[in-house]
Amino acid sequence: MGNASKIVAFAEARGLAPKKEFWGLRWSAICPNSKGKHRLRLFPRKETWQCQECKKKGDETELKHWIWVLDQERLSTFMKETESGDMSKETMAWWMGRY
């Protein structure tokens, strides 16, 4: 990423595939809640982000927390499906891509 902002570097590290838009004034990244269906916006000058679809926004700390909450929800689903013996393809794909 070169000398990209912290929030862009974080999105890259999390596998959200950030892409530069508007000469680098704004970036987009895969929304961690969208299953690849939409992207959120990253604003490197202010180190903030916004997802209009999910109605979420904040700074890097809030993005980290939101991703953690989503991960905990998916982990709960994984545990329930493991116990039932009926694991969905979606949950298995999440688990395999988690690490």
C-alpha cells in the first residue's frame, strides 16, 4: 500500500481489498457485513469510514470493533451448526477463511 493511511492499511490487512477512488481522496473496500455484495467507503484524510448500506460509520477503532462483533456473531453460528451437525456452506467458507 505504500504510505497509505492507517485505515486503508487496516482494510488491506483484513482482506477487504481497498481500492483508490477520486485520486486517493476516497477509497472503497468490501463491507465485512455484505458477503461481497457491496462496498464501504474509506476516507484516509480523516481516517474514517462509512457504509451507507449497513448504516454504520466511524473511525478505525469503530471499524475494528464492528468487525469483531460480526466475527463473534459468525462464531456463534459456527458453534450452533457444529453442535447440530448441519453446517452450511457459507459458515464453512467463513471458518476456512477466518485464519
